[in-house]
Amino acid sequence: MGNARGHHRTHLVWDWNGTLLDDNTAVVGATNAAFGEVGLAPITVEQYREMYCIPIPRFYERLMGRLPTDAEWERMDGVFHRHYTEQRDACGLTAGAAELLARWQLTGGSQSIMSMYRHEELVPVVRGFGIEGHFLRVDGRTGPSGGSKAQYMERHLAALEGISPQRTVVIGDAVDDAVAAAHAGAQAVLFTGGSHSRASLEKAGVPVVDTLADAITLAEQLTA
């Protein structure tokens, strides 16, 4: 019964950083290291969640009072990724995520990951948590950093054979996840545990939840 229903069930596209991976502390630490490159004072997790936006140079503009130059962006981006990689190994999955992923698969649901984390780094990290087998696809960013997820999401869904965007819900922690979902013809549910505050997420005009379990429940309702 479960697998037969799977063809008509909701497909979940999970974001990685800040959604399945609880990495806020590492992200903010790496951001502050990048800020140090241009003489900016460090910020708190709360400030980060209030100010963060995509594309990332626009986020830096909010704090610098101007867009970074190309040279500054390259330097800051390099420092960010170096520091993030150093701190990433201390990060774990969001509480309850592994059980939720396993349960969704066991009940005939399909799911995948579309992340703006570099593809060649994302895949071994997901594999290292022992959860790769729950997903039809695991796709990360293959182009330059700092942009939007919209084009990547469109390609991701096109590569999922037999999955309709109308039956797909993107679960992420950023307004850009909702933008990418809409661009690809899917719906979205946003999770407050990551990079955005609830107030900033609610501006996206899609459902906002405090737990991943609630995100799955809502996703099923949206495609019922």
C-alpha cells in the first residue's frame, strides 16, 4: 500500500544548511571571520538571522553600507568557506531529522536534497551522516557562490523522473527557498531553526513552522 501511494504522494525537496544540518554556529563564526577581512565588527546569531538575505553580497551591503568590491567579495567568500569547513565537523543534524527522513521513506514518500552548498562537498557530508539512501537525488551548487537557488531548483526537479512540481514541497530555512520553489512551480514551507528569523520568513508569504515534523505535516496538506 505504501509504495503504491508513493506515486501520488508529496515529494519533499530538503534544503541542507540550516534545515537538515544544524550549522548556525559554524555559519555565523565563518561570517564573522569574513567580516574581519574588511574591518567589520562581529555579529551575533540573532543579528545574523535578522539581517541575512540572498544574494549574499546584498547581505554584506546591509552591514557594510555598500556592496563589497569584486576583490573584497572573493576574499570574504574564500575566508568564509575556509572557516566554515573547519567548523562543519562539529555540526550535527537538526534534532529529529534522521528519524523523520527514515519514516518518510518507509511510508512510501520520496525526497531529495537541493542545496547551495558546493556539490562536491555536500555529497560526502550527507553520506557521512548515513542518510544518503533516503534521497532520490542529492544536488549541490556547481557554479559560483552567492547567487539564488531558483535555476538550480528548476534543474533539480527536471532531473527527478516521474515527480511533478505540483506535488512537490520545498522545505528550507531561507526566503530564497520559497522563491526557488515558486520559480520551479512547487510549494514551500519554511523552518525557523536556520538562517532567518520568523519575522523575515513570514514576508515570503508561505507557511512558516518551528519544527521539521510540522513542516512535513504541512507539506502533505498543501498537496492533498
